[in-house]
Amino acid sequence: MAPPAARRARRRPRGALAAGARAEDWWWERLAPSGSGCHLLQADSMLLVLPGPGPARVHKRAAAAKPEAGSGSQPELRPGPDPGWGDRIPLEVLVQIFGLVVAADGPMPFLGRAARVCRRWHEAASQPVLWHTVTLSPPLGGRPAKSGAKAEKKLLASLEWLMPNRFSQLQRMTLIHWKSQVHPVLKLVSESCPRLTFLKLSDCHGVTADTLVMVAQACPQLHSLDLQHSTVESAAVVSFLEEAGPRMRKLWLTYSSQTTGILGALLGSCCPQLQVLEVGTGLSPNTTPLQLPVEALQKGCPQLQPSGRGAPGPGFPSLEELCLASSTSNFVSNEVLGRLLHGSPSLRLLDLRGCARVTPAGLCNLPCQELEQLHLGLYGMSDRLTLAKEGSPLLTQKWHRTLWELDLSGQGFSEKDLEQALAAFSGAPGGSHPALRSLNLRGTQVTVSTVSSVISSCPGLVYLNLESCRRLPRGLKRVYRGQEGVQWCLEQLLTSVPSPS
């Protein structure tokens, strides 16, 4: 069916196709309830309603072809207008359906396309409750600066209408690649989005202190700010924290020579409710290491969910996850880890990938008793380091009851040491099964008997990495996913010859 040249009236008969449709953009989905007698096929901005197996409709041409018996003339049939199922769905239900799509894929471009289907869909797509999360990026990325500025101004003109009419309940906003119009956009936000809670500026320029303070004053619920990879003066961030600091919970920054000034404000207790602080290195790592006064930061931000020489600091009692992973060898040691975690009994996740200086003895001294995820993998650096040959049983003996993910890839523990460590999962108290679901042994000295034993003892195991394990037979050194895959591995191990390849 060819699409009509222009949009028809509000109520199109069945089989009508919305204007502006593109045949190559079809995606098919059956939305009509069972027994409704129609199927809805939607793509981009087109809507096609086809009659289903329900009661057949009488058309003029069909009636003309089959005149009634005993009748000398064909009666003219005038079927009344059929609004289609789109108009029969209550507005509240339609908004709920749209809300599910928005929750999965975001409001754009779906709401913009849905608004062009019919008046009822336009009304539903216009509900501000659906526009709670928005990402705005001007087109023509990578083009000359003059073209980029024109694109930003064009989008800004659209936002002057969208902000007051659609974004009144906006909660999360992300601006990407804005070079010259950041202040006008945030001025619109401050005028129309009083419920804003999260603001992210990625690769944005021209962010001034006046701009950030304006947003902080106009959005009293704003508690999360992400400025990573954007050009922002430290004075502007400090001014923002002085205004919104008491309610700030999350802050993301990119490390630079000006980061010290921002940390100074945090150490002065301007953000007592701060729970997340992330300082990234950016695309070009800085040669000057970040000097982080841990104990002073613990005092200034006691709620941080990431003690030292002399009297230990208060620690992070609410900390549940800590990630110090690095793709290269770093300087995290047992002492550093102890200073960070000496007051964190609730830790659940510890990611120390690349931290080759941390030993099992240092980990065993941590106060957390219910660690669930432990990542100690060394990727691509084992050949350049002198690794510990023993100590892994200390880890499993302490956390075998609670660990459900363990990563020992690249570690240098001996065969016997790994055998003793993994044997801890076979002695679950009370006959209960261990919680272990994911085990990464890539590049270790693990043997056939040790792997077979841990698989037999952990029926919940759904991920097992045995790549580059030299003590295993050829053909079995790979990744196994799902219970069926892991059990197949066990069968192959039990029937294999336990000799090194």
C-alpha cells in the first residue's frame, strides 16, 4: 500500500498509513489484544492497521460484485467511520504503555514519532510525566565549528518550546558535545525544570560559575553532577558546591591540575551527604599522581561509599563497593587497602584487578566478613611481575560461604595452593551448596582434579573461564557459560587423561 501524500483526518479507516512513512524502516509487533480483530504494525512514524480474523467487514466493491439474490439493484452501503483501536484505548492506559517504552529506550526518538500517528497518540506522547530523562546532543558532530554552532542554535530554538511544554517534570538531563550554547540551554533548564535531580555535561565547553550557580539555585532537588570530560574551571565547581553542597550525593570529575581546589572544598565539609566521588583520568592520563588525603576526606564526607600513619581515621562504614582496578600495574598495596577499608565491615564487592602488590595476607586482615565479589585478575602483566606462589586458601577459607564471584586469572599460585583454596567450597556446613556462581581461573596452574571437584561441589556455577590453563587437556581450555556448559565441561574432564598438554 502506498502512503498518502499528506496526513489524513484524525480518524483514518483501517488500512490507512501515516504520512512520512519509510518502507525500509519496518519493525513488526502485534499489539492488539486477543480477539480484537486487528493487528498493529508500526515502523518509525507509520501505523498500519490490518483486519484480523474477526468479523469480516463489508466493502462497496465486494458488495457490488455479489448482489443479493432476487434484487434488481445494488443497495449502496455506507459504513460509518471507524476510529480504530488507537482511539478506543483510554489515555491513561496509552500513557502507561508509552512509559514502558520510555523506560527501556528513553523518550527520544519514540515519543516524537508516536506523536505523529494520530491525535490521541499525540496527546499521550505530550504528557510531561514521560519526559523525565533526556539526552541532548547537537547534530553535525565532527563538522567545522561554524556548522556546529549553527546546529546548536537550531536545536536551542526547538528547546525554547520543548522546555516549558514537555520538560516540566524532567529529572535527569545529559548534554553532550555542546561547544557554544551551554549557558542558554541551562538557562532554559533553570526556568522550566524545577524537579531536576541529575545533570551531566560531557565534552561541553563554556561552563561558567554563573551557569552552574544559576542551575543550583533554580533546581532545589539537584543532588548529582557529572562533569567528566568537560572544560570547567575549578572555581565554577567550587561555587556550585558552595550553593548546592549540603544536598549533593554524587559528583563525577576529571582529574587535572585544578582538581586540588575542588578537593579542598570537599575536605572543608561542604558536601556532608556525598556518597559517590569519582575522579577519572580522562583520555590523556595525567603524569602527576593524584594526592588524595584519605583520612581528611573521611572526615569531610563521612557518608562516602568508596586509616593511616598515626591514629586511624573514621573509615567508610557505609562502603559496600570499592573498585581500584587498573589495566596496568599500580601502587595499591596492603597498607593502602588497609587505610581505606579498616572501617568498612559492610563491603560486598572488591575489584583489585591489576593490583599486583596486594597479597592474600593483606586481604585476610580486612574487617568485611561477607564479601560477595572478589576480583584479583592480572591481565597481560603476569610475565613482568614476581607473583605470590601461595596464600590463596586464606581467601576462600574466610569468604567461601558468601563468595558468588571469584576472579584469580593470571595469578601465580601453585597447583597445590589452588587445590587447597578451591577445596574450601566443597565443605559447606549443614549440607548446603556454596554460593559460587562465577569462577575465573584463566592462565592459572589449576589441574583437572581441582576443576572437577569445584564443579561437583558448586551446582550453581554458571560461568567458568579455563582459558590458557596449561595443566588442562587440549580442547577444554575455554570459557563455559550456563549450567549445561559447565556440566558438559565436568563430563569431559572426568573422561580425559589428567596430563598436561
